[in-house]
Amino acid sequence: MGWLWAIIVGFVLGLIAKAIIPGKQHSPLWLTTICGILGAIVGNAIARAAGVEATSGIDWWRHLFQIVAAVVIVALGDMAYMATLGRDKQRI
């Protein structure tokens, strides 16, 4: 069940990150989801390092770290996708 939640959270974080990043992203949905999953993992690690991993109530700081990490990773993933596989798709 943990993997299912990781995929759902990664999907949602990836879509939020794509909405925040200005311009058009060319990466496919599966890559956005993987980058969102990685953003959640990195955001949790940063929250743990900052000492705000578990707070009473809603963990706003952890969610903020996850979104920021997802934005960075989705942007980097889109640039890597366009640099490698996206050239052919850009011509279409």
C-alpha cells in the first residue's frame, strides 16, 4: 500500500510542480510522476534535516519542502528529457 500512496503523491506533486514552472514542459506524464516521487523523498529528507518532519497538526513545512523539491526535480527532469529524447518530439 505504501507504493500506491507514493505513486499518488508523486503524481499530484508532479502536476503541481508543472503548474508552477513557467512555460511549457515537454516531459511525459510518467516522467513527471517519477520526478514528483523523487521530490517527495527529497522534501521529506530536507524536512527531517531541518527538524520539522513531524509537527502537531498538518505538516505545512514538510509539504512546502516537498513542493519546492518537486519543482526543482521536475524542471531538471524536463531539461534532461528535452536534451536526450525530446529533440525528435520538438520538431513535430
